[in-house]
Amino acid sequence: MPQRLHAEMEGIMKHTETIPRIELSKEGVYIDGQAVVLLSASLFYFRLPRAEWRDRMRKVRDAGYHAIDVYFPWNFHEPKPGQWEFEEDKDAGAFLRMAAEEGLYVIARPGPYICSEWDGGALPAYLLTRSGMKLRDNDPQFLAETAKWYGRIMPILRRYEYGREGTVICVQLDNELDFYACEDPKGYMSALRDLARAEGIGVPLIACAGQGDLFRASGDAEGIFPTCNFYPDDVQPDFEEKVRAYQQRLNKLGFPLLVTETNRSHYLLRRLLVSGAKLLGPYLQVSGTDFGFTNAANNWGDPLAMLTTDYDFGGMISPEGHLRPEIHEGRMLGRLISTYGTGLASGTPDEATAQEIRTSGIQPGVLAGPHVIRFPQGGIVFAMANLTGEEAEATVSFDTGSLRRTLPFRIGARECPFFPLGVPMETWGYSGVLEYANAELVWVTLDQTTSERYMIFQSDHHTEVCFRFERGSKAEVTSNGAEVDMMNDGCRLRFMHQDGSRIACLTYEDGRRLYVAVCTRDEALRLTGIGQGRLLLEDRIVWPQPAAAPVDIAWNALELPSDSPLFDQSTVLGRAPNHLEYYGIYRGFGWYEAVLAAPTEDGYCGLMLEEASDIVSVYVNGRYEGTHVPAGGMCYLPGNWTGQDPLALTVRAEIWGHTNFDDNRLPSIRLQSTKGIKGVTGVRRIRRLTDNWRFKAASVDALLSEAEKGDRAFAEGTSDASWTVIGWGAWMDTSVHARGWYRKTIGISEDADAAILHFRDLQCTVKVYINGREHGVINPRNPFLRLDTGERSLTIACEVNRQYASSAGEVLLYEGTRAEEWTLTGGEEQAFWQHAMASMKEASAILLPYPLRSGGTSWLHAVVPDSNHGRGWRVRVDGKNLKLTVFFNGRVAGRLWTPDSTARPVFSGGDQTSFLLPGSWFAEGAENRLAIYAEAVARESDGILRLLEFFPVQS
């Protein structure tokens, strides 16, 4: 493979005569031949109102960043098959044009899959209904659909490529494919590459590895550059060793180390920088909001988690646009990168030199390093990361080539400063060499009033800076607050730590002056420039933000018939339902209604919900039977129903979000999973299948060799007359991996048209065969199996795989009657808002706190009289046992679930107690309406909405 690969821009350039290049080589990233280190912040237009796009771009740029990375979510632009939307908040072209106007490079990430804790990872939910389609793979069906998406988004990206009308410098294909069981990574990524190139994309194509498998991420496809995502503990001691391993591997392939995602602390970014990274891409430095029904579900819980509307990992810019203190660190890192310029951008890690820099007087485990970057023009910078919460001091011995020196270096808690050794002064337009400094050089800049040049170091302690002049030349040194030690060919400046000015001036023979100043770290963080010889400092950013403000709001409420759909138009499903997506409901809610045959004298002892997700609320003859989060599996609701009349069932199912991951522990976090229910069974009896199983042990060798023929013989009918007769799970085995076959023949009762196995308290895995046919693999988190055979006599063969004598639990058989006469009514954002507006005329005035009976639903209405000067509000909710879907002026502003002790799942991703009302959503001269669809979701307790507090957005 060639040592230097590049992608040249294609097509006609507007108002240019030359074709600029984006070049990726083992030396680094080159834009128009200039080496750059890219400091890039995630900025997602689909999580911000359009009116706030430019504000966030300017804040990113002012934080010292050069670039933004941007996902483009397929299902945001195609909410339904063939319905393409690229207007208003979805105008991706306008966003890219704005980024160019603000001088930010763009790393474009159009998927087709993006992850990003977004509904389905941006894959449209209609894809999940396509039989036989393999998502994210070299599959003709999937690639045909992806081609339609690329046909829409790629021409936009091409138009705004760097050198055309914009600043897109590379395009990422898919996202962290190595987390996914793609059968043909090379074929898939090659197909995506060909689709992108066919749409005219000329900039480099990249593919990011989520867990370090560069092949599974990129397929090693020709013309695709692999990149890395790192999410370590920020103080992981040997982190640089891991990063350098990838840097060296990529270097041998002729590629730079590009870190497309990582944590948000600039301390960690410094550790990456000194390890050779040329792209630093902290994920979600700019937080946002998942407006609408765009949340995801994933495995950030136990393992299931619902993603909050608030999408905020604590980055330097909050969802409402407030700056956090970390932005000071960003500015200082941005200045460090610009100060060392192309030397740092094209520099390489130098482990040999790092080993020659000796440290002493420090306990092991306190410092990581020193680590070194060597500049092509000569000189190095080295960095040491303090891994502790206290300041550390080390004695450092080094050799610059012209002198040896031993000095104390002090490094603050969780800081990673860069120290110069032997750096040519030509970097900043002077002759000579910056020999060393035991302080970080944070900026070389001009005085805004005098145009004199300043070299500014930061240290809270005694500082020593040494310069070597060019042979035969001299410089006069004057100082204010520094001791000057003139040498034969240079000078050494010692700045004592003290309040007030610490400055020296070097006057060269040609009359030019260079001022050398030392400031404190606090001053360096707040530094905005030099004026009239003085540091210009901004105020420290304060977090958290101010207290709530009084907002006069009158509330009205209308309690709704909770066991009935909100909407009129229903679809007849017949004997059995399917998931919502199969009926064109891709987001929002669906109300399933059915009839369950009369219980008669035997009655029903429970209900079994089948393949239910995400959130299902159940009503039987109008009585609330709880809200449940079954994670796509079976869910048993014990009860007691008798009588001669059929039972009316209502199941309100909410799609919280399609998973953005693929995890085999639960059905609803498989990437292919759909939402809703697939049936309800009235359980007439529960049979314990505990005794008299036939058992035969299987060798571990057979397990490891995948002896499928032998397995099939066990399942299909090898005589079990000589097998041991024991209770289920009773076989004792001292093997670490114990494998055995249990077999039993049972009869299904004549009055049952449904039968379900339950492996209760299972702690191992069980592969189940019914009458010789494989029926499924059972794991402890999803221990149910529906027996859809139509046969009354069933031979159950179970391959049980146990580790360290883990329990096989017990086997139960649920028999009963399936509900029939199904209908479905669904609603998404617009339908809810129309219903909310229609309900206002019947609503009555209320005061908070507002109680809502268990299982009840209600609309709460209010007019927000004040837009907070057009900036909007953060609204915090205080309540209990409520699930709230919040609408404002026709849009979903938030989805919350207040604390309760029963059904509430784990929530991840941000704040689950508040929602945002963007200032741009307010309409001048009109009533700005807030409507909250409230559900009381605790079965044993009523819900209550106590208070809504309004916090003013200040930016």
C-alpha cells in the first residue's frame, strides 16, 4: 500500500482556479498542503432548533475548535417510506453552508447507521419489517434502500465539500461496524464506498472502529481510512501505550491516527495528542435534545435503558447553549495546537527520546509519561499526565543536545501540560532555539495595541525558560520580575512565583522585540489576548446556572377514558396482532384492543403478554392492570378473572425508541427488533414440569467441536430408554462447563390453544427442540418460549449448558386461550397535538399539585405567557408515578417518567426530570400552548404532578 494516499476534490470549483486537496498520510492531515491537527466537536443539527445552529457554531469556534463532526440521520429525513424532508430544521444543506460561513471544517457522518443514541441508530423503522433483509451488511435489499438514502444526502455533502461551496473534508461510512455481527465487512464497506463515489463524493472516506477492530470496522476496503474511537477512564494509567499501538499500526499502513470519538475532557485530549492523534474528536461537546419521538433504547441499563429526551453527557456547551467551565480548557488546548502549528501537526511520537528524559522523586502511578512528539524541523514537546487528584512534583533530567539540565516540574491535579525542548524559534519567525522551559507555552500572539509579539507560558510556581541564540547573534534582555542569566550563546530566565507581572523582553539585533511572560494557570484559562502590555482576562464561567424564575401559568385539565384510544380511526387486525411497524406506525403510540373468550368457571389465573415492548399499559374490562416494560419478551400478569362474559382487553403500547445498539441479551435491544405486542393469552393453568425428565450428559468435547449431527440425534429421537430419570436440572457435575440433554414428552390440554414454556430462575442457557425441530435458545433474561406447533403431543428436548453448576431453575408450562378480534389505533406527534387542541374546550381549571388516579390519563393545558426575551426555558418537573409526553406549539418537547417504585425502567443519556422550551418555538403575538399527556403508571399508587419550575435560558 502506498505510504501517502490522498483524495482530490473533483468537479468544477466555483471561483477557484486550483483544486485543493485533503490528504491523509502517515505524517498527518493536510489541507491544501498544510499539516493540521483537527480539534473537532460533535454538533448535531437534528438536536437543535435551526435558529440556534449559528450560535453553537460560534461557541465551538470560540472554544478553540477547528471542526465539527455531524451525523445525518436517515430516518430524520425519511420518517415514512418515500417521504423525504429537507426543509426548515431538516435543511442539511443550510447547516453545511452555515458551517462554511463560520470557518469550521466538517466531518460528515451519513450512516446509513449512525448509533448516536438516536431512534434505531437512524435506520428507518420500515426496514425492520422487510423479510430476509440483513441490516448493515452486504445484502442486496439493504444496499438498495441505502442507495436511495445516499442518493438524497450525498449530493448535498458533495455540494458542500471543501473546495466547492463548503468545508466538508471527509465522509464517514456507517459507524462502529466492529460492534455489529456483520457477515461481510469488506463487501459491505466496499459497497458503501462505491455508492458514495457514484454520487460524486471526492473527499476521503473514513470508517471508525468502536472497539478497536479496524478490519471489522472498515473491511480493509480499498480507499477507506480506518479511524479509532476511544472511551477510557480519563486517568487510565497506560492509556498512551494503547493509543500508540494503534498509531504505530496505522503508520505502517500509511495512515494517520484519527480519533473520531472520545471523552470530552481536554485533559484526555492532551493525552491523545501526545500519543500522535491528528484528529481529536470528543463526542458531544455540544449537547442537544431529542425532540419528538426520536429517543432510542439501548443496553446502558440492566441491560435495558431508555434514552432521555435530554441528550447531555456533560460537554462544554449545554443543551440550551450555556457554556460550562470546560470551555476554558478547550480554548487553552486550541491555542497550544495553533502555537506549535505545523510542527505539532506533522510531528511523530518518539518513544526513544521519551525514555531518555528521566524523572525522579515521584511515586509510581502518579504520572503517566513523559511522552514525546518530535517535530520534523527539530525539537520536541513532552507531556506528563498527573493521574491523581493532587498536585505532583517530579525532578526531570533532560539533554537538549547543547546542554544538560535537571529541574523541578510541578503538574496540577489531572493536568497534562506540554513542555518544549530544543524547539526552533523559526516556528514563530525568530532565529535561535527555545532550549527548554519547565512551564507550558500556551500562546504566541501579538499585543492588540502595540503589535509587539508575546510568548506566554503558564505556571503557578518558579519557572525557568532558556533560549539559545543563533551563532554569532545576540539579544539584549531586560526584565520585570525575572532573573536573567546571560550565557555565551543564549540566556536563561528565572521567573519567581509571585503576584504581579512576570515578564522579560528580548531585543534582537535587528530591533525586533519578543516579550516572554509567565502567567498563572487560572490566568491562562481566562486569557483572551494582550493589550498595552497587559493580560486581557475574561471572567470564569460559573456552573450551575441561576435559580428558577416566577412564571404565572394557569392550568386546565381533562381526564380521559384511559382504556380507550385517543383517536377514532382504527385498523382491523383479525385473530392475531403484529408489531406496530407492520401497520405503518413507526413512532408514538398504538392502542391494541381485543376480546378474550369468557373465563367460565375455571377462570383465568393470569395474562401473558407476548413479545411486548417498549412500554405497555394493560386494561381488562376497564380495570388497570399496570404498566410494564417487558423488553420485547413475554410478560406474565397474575390475576383472577371468572365469569361467563368475554373480557375486553386494551393494551396501550408506546414506542420509546428503536434500539441504537445490537445486544442479544434481550429482544428489544436487537437492532432488528420491532415494537408493540404479538398477542395476549389468558392463562387457565400453570403446570410444573419438574419431575421425571430423561437425562444424558454430553461431553465438553462435543460442545466445543459443535457436533451438530449428534445434537440433532439427541433432539429428534435417539432412544432415551437407557437415559437417567431425574428431576429437571438435578444432575450434578463437577465440570466447569457442564452440558447435558433433558427430554420429556407432554400433552397439551384440549381446552388450550396456546402453550408457553417458562424457565423460571434460570441461570444458564437452554436450546430447546420441540418434536425434533429447533425452537429457540433461552437465556436468563428472556426465559419464555411460545410453543407454536399445533400439535397436542410434544417431545421437549433441551440442551442445557451450565457453568460452575449454575442453576437450570424450574420449568413451567402455561396453558390458555389467545385473545382474538384485534383492532389497532395509532398516533404520532401531529395526531396527538390535534387531539390536545380539540380537548381544550372540555378542560377545567385546576391548581397544582394535580392528582391522577392509578392507570388514569389526562391532558393538562397551559399558556406560557413569556418567552424569556426569546431565549426560552428549561422546565423542571416535580411529580411521582407519572409518565409525561410534553407538547409545545405542536411539537414534542420532552418525554419524562417521574420516580416511582414499580415499573419505571433505567434511563440514561441526560436529565430525566426536565424538558426544554426553545425560544425559537415561541410565536410572537399568539398564545404559546403547552399540552402534557399524563399517564399515572404505578398500579398500586396514584400519580401526582406537584410543580413545574421555569429556569431561564441565558444565552
